[in-house]
Amino acid sequence: MKKTFFAATLLGGMACGFTASAQGLVDMNQPLVGKEAGTFMIRARAIGVIPEDSSSSVSMIGGHVSATAQAAPELDFSYFLTDHIAFELIAASTRHDIKATGTALGNVDVGSVWALPPTLTVQYHFMPHSAFSPYLGAGINVTFWYGASPALPTVTHFSVGNNVGAALQAGFDYNVTGHWFLNVDVKQLFLNADAHVDALNTVTLKAHDALNPLVVGAGIGYRF
């Protein structure tokens, strides 16, 4: 609950900033353009990444893995193959603090690590020529982990292996004026993470976590 509230609060503040920026950019008297085959859309979103940590394990000392929620900016690029079908690629990176909880040693800070999760989805856009146009999508996520910072002195080194998983998506665009859109988007990523943790330079632990993060976002888009 704390992770969800934290991410939602930061996301709300960032989304308000995007909306305020959009109000200064658009001319509300421009005719609506909708969505069309052969066009591109670029969106800037504020996202909240909420790991579910649905199942996890730690070798030798037992316990569970917990990753913090995080808020960040995101860019995505869409190409409309037809009026209804589009491909979307997202670009974002988030930093997460990692803990092992309920172990034989109590709660242990592992450190922090950055995630780079490019995600490609194929979307079906309902009512592409209407102001309000919802969509559903499905695709693939590849997550790269980098910049690991161990929680010294207990943890001297740790690394997380890259992984591939599925992604589901739902959202809507609202054509406020001309080529400008407001966007709300939710993605469910199915992601497992395997880590090697060196503790006190004497023992190496293995940890597994089904992160399965929920990614919620809001922002603005421009259709070219």
C-alpha cells in the first residue's frame, strides 16, 4: 500500500505538470485530427512503476525480496500501421532500492539498481477518429539492469541478470485540439529477476523475485 500511494502521489504531481505545459502549447480552436494510418505519435508521460514482488526467495538465509516503487518521466513512440493498429515503443529508466525481508538475519538492505525496460507493444485503437479513443495492447519487454550500488558494508557486490517477459496494456488518448492528445496508460509487465549477492566478502547468495511491475502513466501526445 505504501509503495502504491508513494508512486501515485509522485505520478499525480508530474502529470499535473505535463497538463499545465500542454495548456500553454495548444490552441483550443484547432480542428481535431484523430488517428490515421501512416502517421506517428510521440507521447511524454509521467509514470509510476509499482513492483508487485508476487513471489520471491533468497538462498541460505530465506526471506523475501522487496523492490521500492518509483516515479519517472517516459517517452514513447507509436506508428500507425492502419487507423486501428499501431506499434508502440517506450523509453524510460527507473532506480529501485532492494531489500531482503524476513530473513534469518532480519531485514537486510541489499542496495539500489537501475532498470532499463524497453517495451514493444502492438495496439488496437478503438474509435480512432473520435476525440476519445481507447486502446488495448500486448507485447514484449526486455529489462536491462545497470548501475548496481551495494549497501556497504553488509553487501559488497550484487548484480541482477537481464530478462525478457510479456507485457499487457490498456489506455486511452483524448484529442483535445489539433494534433495534441492527452493520454492515460496502464501496463502490466511480467518480469522475473535473478540476483547474485556477495555479503561481507565471505558468502554469495542467490535471490529470485517475480517483480511483475504495474506501470501507470499520464501525459500528453502529439500526432505527426
